Amino acid sequence: MTKRPGHAHSTSEPILMQTFDAANIDKEYQFYDEEAARVSQKIDEELKRDWVRRKDAQRRQVKVMLLGQAESGKSTLQKQFQLYYAQHALDHERPLWRPVVYFNILKAVRMILDELDHELNNLSIDDSLEGQAVAHSLAPLGDLSEEFSGLRTKLVPLVAMEDSLASELSGGVAVTGGRTGVYVRAGWQALVTPLSPNRSRALPGTGGLSPAVAQVTSLASRTLISVQNEVDELWKHPAVRILLNNRRIRLDESAPFFLDSIKRVAQPDYLPSTADLLNVRLQTLGVAEHSFDIELCGSRYNWLMYDVGGAVRRHAWVPYFDDATAIIFLAPISAFDQYLEEDPRTNRVDDSLQLFTAICSNKLLKNSHLVLMLNKTDLLRKKLEAGVKVRKYITSYGDRPNTYADVSEYFRAHFIQVHRRHDISRRALYVHFTSMLDIRATQDIIVNVGEAIIRSHIAKTGLA
């Protein structure tokens, strides 16, 4: 008789069931519960401490916005803050500014040559009083066409490098509207420094340039050294001086400084000086953040400065900075005889007043400490001393004296009037006359403004 298959265990040995001690199980579970509670409590305490630390760090963060139209001096003010509070960082960046200085010189030389061609070719048909006066001043110099043709020929290799240098510095950034020059985004320094092997970030501490930028910089340096005498001859030529004095040639504000220093800059071992860094011209796109640690009354504060590039679409950035501690608005009052590049009908001082009006009336910015810097007073003095009449460009100035004291007070009164009429929070306005190139005077202002802003921040946050 065959055995009927049964359960899998039916033919095996009897299975002995293991018995458990309930008391031991309870103790073991109790141990795990207590350990888990301790770990959880430790995590909670660390999270609370981290939250307190972050909260305290946030309370000690002072957010300051630099606002103003393009070429108002925002980037120069930022460098002044960096020079005062973080000079080591500025020193580290010096080599990176070398190609930018070269670009400023190349652009100035090209603009002089272009304007010379235009003026000398059209002066004979200019029957205006100004044109006749310029022609009369140039007459004793004789026929200049052959002389300038020879200079242009020698300077062609230098001028021809402007676009390639601008392209490498811009890193592919293009600006609509046909505008030329170097336009860089925030953090451009990292784009022109060598990258680490993983190509993700700039090598720290190198202070060098990327291979492409280094190559074009080296070529620009060698070319500038070879034609420095010709650049100097062009810059000091009597005809160029006459056209400059009669405002027939207009250069960037930095151009005279660098052309006067051509022999110093055109050296193989050239490294930009502090004055070079403050004078150099570079158009920044976007919003750049700069961080400084400031000591006041024994406490340390993290000063976050936001340089809003002049080419940024206006007011698009406002919602991101509604918690700003302070706004420093820069208005270049020397620009009374200039007009916007994007709108040649709008006077630059009028444009500054319109932008300041918008800031005063913006509800999102109503709680920010407000500082007004009427900037570029050194250039204003030079223009007035050269006989440039304010009423020619701003008719409302009327018959007031064309002196620095009267003109500067006129502009100050207009900005104060805008604040009184349009500031929705009735906050105080702190006004300073400034020249960003005057290091000592500007840093005195920086200390005063910085302390006032931090005291306002302390009062607002309740920090002791």
C-alpha cells in the first residue's frame, strides 16, 4: 500500500516551538524606545539651535541696494566699500582688471580717430558759429590729413583688437540695440579665470586669466607697448585738444585718466593700481551681490551689497528686495549736458529724477533707509570751470549763476523736492555730495553712511 502524500511536515521530526520571555521583550523594547527618544530629542535640539543661529545671522544681515542709471558710479562705490572693508579681495582681483584697462584705452583711441575723421572731413561745410570757431582754432595747424593718416596706419593693429578683447571679456553676452562694448554679467571674474579640471568653478587663489582671455590680453599688451608713443602723440596733439575743449570729441569719463597714464600702463609687468580699479569702465548686466563683514560697537554685521546693473530692466528686481535695509541712490549731477544712449531726447539728470521718483513712491521699498548721493561733483566742477552753461541743457535753470555752489544746490533742491512730494513713508533722506574717485572723502562718507544704516537696522530688528 502506497503512502498518501500529506503535509510537507507530516513525515518530518516533530517541530519544537521556541518560547519567548515577555518580560525580556518589554525591557528590550523599552531600551529602544528610550534610545530613539534621546536621538530624536538631540536632533530637535540641534535643529532649534540651528534655527536660532540662522535667525540671528539673518538679523545681522544688512541688505543694501545700489541704484541709479548706467554710469552713475554704482560699481565704483561698491569698489570703495570693498577697498575699505575687504581690501584683500580687491587685491586678489587686480590681475583680472588688466584686460579691462586695455579695453578702455583701445576704445578711447578708436573714438578719437573716428571723431577726428568726422570733424576734419565735415568742418569745411559746418557754417555754425561753433563750427567756425573750431575751424579758426585749427587753421594755424595747417593740413592735418597726412599726419593723422600716418598715425591711424600705425594704430590700426591696436584698434583692430577692440572687438576680440570685448568678445572674450563679455563671455558671449550680447546686448540688443546695436550697442557695442564690454557687457558682463555678475560674477564675470569667475568666467575669465582658469577652471578646475571638472570645469565647474574657477581655481581659487590663481589670480590668473583663462587661456583665451590671457592670449588676447597678452597680444593687446604687446601691441600697446609697441605703439605707446603713437597713442601718446595722438592724445597730446593740439588738434585733439582743440576738439576736446570745444566738445567736438566726447570720450568715456575714464578715457583721459588712462590716456594720461599710457606710459605707466604700457609696461610688460603692468598691474592695475587702486586708482585704475576706481577709474576703469565696465558695463554690468544683472544684479551683483557683494558681502562684507562690518564691526560696530563690538558686534559683527554681514553687509550684503547689491549692485543693480544700469542695463537691468527697471523695477523688475523690486519684488526680490522688499526686505532691503537701505537704498543708496546715485545721481550723476555732472551729466546735465548728456542724454540717454537709448533715448537721445531724455536728459540724464531728468532721467535720474524720474528714477528717484519711482523709488520714493514704491510701496515695496517704503521701509528701506534712503541715502542719496549726488555724484561726480569733480566732473561737474571741471565742466563749469570750462564754461559749459547749465541753462543750455536745462532751460529751467534760467539766469542763475553758473557756479558750482549754485548749480549743485539747484540739483540738490530738486531731488529733495521729489522726496517730499512722492515719498510715501515720509522717511528721512540723507544727502551727500560725492566724487567716487576721491578715496579719502568717499571712505569718510562710507563710514558715516554705514554706521547710520546699521543703527537703523539695529533699531528695526531689536538687536542689542
